[in-house]
Amino acid sequence: MASTMSLSALSIDLMLPAFDEMRADFGLAADSTDTAAIITLFFLGMAAAQLVYGPLADRFGRKPVLYGGLAVFVMGAIGSALAGSLASVLAFRFLWGLGAAGPRVISLSIVRDVYEGDQMARVMSFIAAVFIFVPVVAPSAGAVLLGIASWRFLFWLCAILAGAVGLWLLRLPETLDAATRLERLQLRSLLRTARIVVTNRQAVGYTLALTFVFGAFVSYLASSELVWDEVYGRGDQFPLIFGALALAIGVAILINGLIVDRIGARRIVHGSLFAYVATAGVALILAIVGDGSPNFWLFVVLLGVALMFHGLLIPNSNSIAMSPLGDVAGTASSLIGAFSILGGAVLGAVIDRAFNGTVTPMITGFFLASLLALITILITERGRMFGDT
């Protein structure tokens, strides 16, 4: 399951170093932001498919739907590798995202089917550890492979790895209990759950906050290669910088696992939002004073701190949004995931398009996203912050 879920992270992080080569191949300017859509369209595909895989897996079983998602994943990866234009790459990346949503959603269902309590916590911790490891090493691996092959090989490699995971999954039995399998799919049930979600103040508020924060994160993923190359002239160091910042997020996730039971998810989210706004605000001031190119090391440190808050905010905000929806948890999770990923991808694309050869647009996006998230939570909590409930 760790390998299966990591396919989506690999599909994003492995090819980030290839953007420069792709711009050259497709005749784009060296500072073109068009390649950022490779990330955005992937997330849009994942968002669109979130609502589909869960109900299908409850009706037809985990394995058939999982293999269906992997098949679409492979088709999207192969199509991207063979595409003759950037427009074709983007179309197949959307298809790729549609497929990637399957392994991501179904893996969680399989873990829930097989484990519970402390066993489930241990398994999820292992999966999280592997998932954190991928963004740290994938850009460096992609950069090394680009030294001996073209960017198209990276897409082929993703297809090959997905096929290998599919073969490995042959040993996995069907985990859905036949007694709990849905007899038929019901649109009415989905609409009823959607109404429960959108009429719950806590679910709506924390989902919106999650969406703002995720939008800033998507913009970082899509534009970081341009920032380090065009602004600081450190394109050759991009994999190392990206890996180090990914490690900062991973450390935050691990710390969250250690402290959330003692401090509480709400206090972590509220404190992180105030600190995130302050951090992004300082970075924005430095960007403005430094004409869009502040001191590299100082900016990297501030960006790393901001990204650590992402590691605290995203999982905890999702958990708080889900907590009042226990009776409809499965479908509610799909709805919240679809909205936050879709909204985040759109916001990220808006920020990406504003790139002007400086760090100012990206860090402005971080500041505004964190500020809007904080305002949203203040309204949701009616101004009563740092409480347990």
C-alpha cells in the first residue's frame, strides 16, 4: 500500500527537474510558466476522480477498481511520454491524474478493511514514512536520469513502476467483506451526504482553510523549479533544494504524529496559522525590499518554515473537517478531498501565472492563502481560538 500510494507523489516530483528540457523541446521561453500546468492538470484529474473510486470500490470490490485506476494511470503516463506537443502532454496528464486518484483512495480503504486500532496506526505510520521519502529523493533521481535519457523516459518509468506495483498486488486478496458490499450505486445517497457536509459549519470552514493552504502548496510545486533557476541561478541545485524542503515537510508530519494527542489538532492548526501568516509576511517584506530576490539562504529558511506549517495544517485541517461526519465518513472524505484538491489546483494555477522573474508572486500567494485560511478559521470558530472543541 505504501508503494501504491507513493505512485501519485512520484508522478509529480520525479519530473520537476525536466521542466527546463520540456520548455526547450516545445519551443517555449526559458521562463515560461506553461509547464506548471503539468502539475495543475494532474491535480485537477485527481480531484475529478475522487468521488468516483470510493463508491465503485464499495460496489465492485477493492481490487478490480484499484486495477482500473492503475490501467488509467499507465495510459496517461504512456500518452504523456509519446505526446508531440505540450497540449497533448497536458491532456494525458489530466488522464494520468484520473488514474492516480484510484491507488490513492483505494489504498486507504484497503488499510481500513484489514487493520484497526494500534495495528492500523502502525501501518499508516509506515505508509507515511515511505510517502515522505519519495519527494525527498525523486527530484534528485529525475535529475540523474535526465543526464542519460530524455524527459520522456521519466514518464515511461512511471508507467513501468505502476505496472510493477500492479504485478505485486496480485498477491493481495480482496479485502472488502461481501456482506458490506453495496448492492447498487445511488446518486441520491451521494447528494444526501453532500448536503450533510455543506451544512456543517466546521466541515465547511476547515475545508475552505485546507483549500487555501493547499493552493499555496500547489503553486510551490509548480513554480519552484523556475524560482531557483530564473531568480537565483541555481537550477543545477534544484533537486537538492527541493529535497531538503520536502524533508522539512516530512519532519513536520512526524512531529505532528508525536504531539497531536497531547496538544490537540485544533490548537496545532490555530497556532500554525498565526505563525504561518507571520512567517509568510516577513518573507514577503524581504521580497519587496530585495526587489523580488531576497538573500537566498534567508529566503530558503523562511520558505522551509512555511512549508513545515503545511505539514501541520493539511492533515490536521482534514481531520477536523471530518470529525463531525463520522456517519458518512467515506463519502464525506471523497467530497472534502475533491473540493480541496480542485480548489487548490485552481488557486495554484492563478499564482503560477503571476510569475514575473521574482519570488514576489509566489510568496504573496503564500501570505494571502495563509491569511485567508486564518480569517476563515476565525469566522468558523466565532473568534474562539485554541479550544479543544
